Amino acid sequence: MLRLACLALCLATPVAAADLPPPLDPHDFPRHPAAEVKLGQLLFYDPILSGSRTVSCATCHHPRFATGDGVSLGIGDGGTGLGPDRVADPDNPPEQRIPRNAPGLFNLGHPGVTVLFHDGRIEVDETRPGGLRTPLGQDMVAGFDSLLSAQTMFPVLSPDEMAGHYAENDVAQLVRQGRLTGPDGAWETIAARVAGIPEYAALFAEAYPEIAAGQPIGFTDISDAIAAFMSFEWRATNSAFDAALRGEAPLTGAAAEGMELFYGDAGCADCHAGPLMTDNAFHAMGAPQIGPGKAARFESHQQDTGRMRVTGAVDDAYAFRTPMLRNVTRTGPWGHAGAHSDLRAFLRDHADPATALDRYDDAPTLPRLENIAPDDWALDTPAERAAIAAAARPGRPLDAKDLDALLAFLESLTDPASLTGRLGIPEHVPSGLAIER
């Protein structure tokens, strides 16, 4: 029946029915008990999970900024404030910006999402214990309910994001020592913090029968609850495009023209495929590199070779994960490093990647941060610019009319209910720590 609706839609536009994806079905998302979702909401906004107790998941993924942080590269531990107003804490300044742009959280709970992070360093792999491949390798603990659950807990191990640096707190010390998992590791240290708060202990017992029966609160329980909340809160299945796919109301005007381009000559759907609008794969798109890059502290470069850092394969150099596109007009800045603050400029460059760096004229949104490496290292290093350009896949230029149409189509991917969220920001969290609003 739904495909018949799509056929009716396609009679209203020149797009062939076979080129369009099936509708994104809300029933395909996992269902979670209300008690688990509510618990996850509190944990998501609670700074108790960070080493210094000052950073929550919401610091970099806030509904005010469409589940991002509104900047190209954010400031995690060592910052104060929210979004573009976040600045360095003079008593505990960060060592560098977070190396990659904070992605939006829409539809991450869908089972069709098989890779996460810009470089895909965590992904579904049924050959591994627990069914996941992660940077922890054989040290990765089992028991995570989903890929999203496992992903949510890696930021707490990052010195730049949530853990803090060196010896400034107990979690940072454990991370520095490489003690991440196990009874005395960073994850269980955070779990013990949470379990020691009576209100959380009661909420976990309500959400999980095994904890009510006496099983201690573990780190996977924390991450499972946060993932349940994220999947529920930011499910985006009711945009104008989704309504069109269901046959409720066809797209018209510039949005329809943009859809024809997207699924036709512009080739966008080659990568942004299927109901989720991603192929879960990695492509080199000539995106400008700004900021510290992904380098060890002892390295002097500021490269970010993307997927190649995970696989070691030269063919993966400068390739990054294809993002999903629901609410994309709200989730800027755009690109793995957030180098584009203007979506139109991003589309122009993204459509013709091999020559994108030669056209790059956007201004990244970067809060001021003193005493760090220059943000434009890669742009000012001819060899690095050439390497990024050489790896980029071919494309085709878009004229002004094409860009107008594509922007109109991308606007049709906006789902207002998911932007608002279903539960919103809690009034308080059990730790009593301040909530970012």
C-alpha cells in the first residue's frame, strides 16, 4: 500500500518510483519502557558522567542547537557556557578543541544504523564478542543493548570531551593509565558514582528488573538507558518528505525540483540512500580540515585521514561516514570538521569534491580559544591540501538554480516534533548538578 502511495507521489513529479526509498517506519525503531527512557533523559543531561562533573552529553548535543552544539569544533572539558557562547574556563583551560564536529542525534536508534562516529570506529560486527567492533578491541565489555548504547559511552573516555586531562580527576587518571574497563576502570568508576545516588538507585531498580533483584548497576545499564532516551526523544519520521513518501501530500515547487535532482542528476542518493538517507559507508568528499585533526599528542601534524585511521587502508584516506539527513538544515555547521557554516556553500563544494578546496571561502564558527595550535594548519599546508583534493571523488558542479532547489528539498526533511523533543530538558537531575539550558 505504501509503495502505491509512492507511485502516486511520483506521478506528481518526474522522479521514478523505483528511485525513491520506502517510507521510514516508526515501528522499526526499538521500543523501550517509559521508566528506562525517563532514566536515560536524566543521565543524558547530568554532568555526573564526566570526570570533572561539569560536562554532560547535552553540552555537545543540545536541543537548542538541533542536538549539536552550534559550532564547528566544540569545547568539552575545560569550558563554560553552551553552544557558540561556550568559552574556556580560565581555571582549567582545554588543551585543544574537540577534533570533529558534533553530529546530530536524529534516528540513531534505528536498527539500520550500523556504523557510528565520523570514521566509523564503532560498528556492528557479528563476528566479535558482543557483536560490535570498537577501538577497545578484546577489552570491549559485552552487555550493551545496541550499537547506540555502546557509542554513547566513548565520549566519557575522551580527555577533550568528558574525561578531563591527566591527573585532574579520578576518571582522567584512569584514562591516562589505560584503565578503561574492568572493576577498577573508568567506566565502573563512573557507574559507582551514579549508583551511590539514592534517587538513581531507585530509578534503575524501576527500569531494570535484574537491578531490582539485586544486580549492581553497571556501566552498560547507564549506556542502555541513555540510548533508549536518545532513540525515543529524537526519532524523526514526520517531515514533509516523509509525508510525501507515505502518499499523504506530494512535494511541490522548488522542493519537488530538488528531490528530482537529489534522486537524479545530482547523484546525492548514490550515498544518501534508503529510508535513513545513508549508505552507512565512507567517502572522500574534499571537505576542508580545520582544527587539531586526529593526532596523538606526540605527533606534530593536524591531519584527519578519517576512515583510514580505523582500517589502515590507503584507499580510505580522507573518507568519512555518510550522515543521515533528517533536520539537516538545522544541524550546522556542516562537514566532519564543521568547516562550513553556510549550507549553500557546503552543498556547492560537496557536489564537486575534487575542486572543493579551491572554492572554499566559508568562515567556520569557532569560539575563541587561546594557546592552541593554529586552526588552519591543513588549509595552509600545500601538501595536505593536495592530498585531500587527490583523494576526493569526482562530482559535478551545481548552478544557482540547482542549489536553490536542493536547499528547498533539504528543508522538506525537517521534522519539527523531533527538533523539540518528546520529553525535553528535565527540571533537575538526581546528582543536583547544574543542567545546561
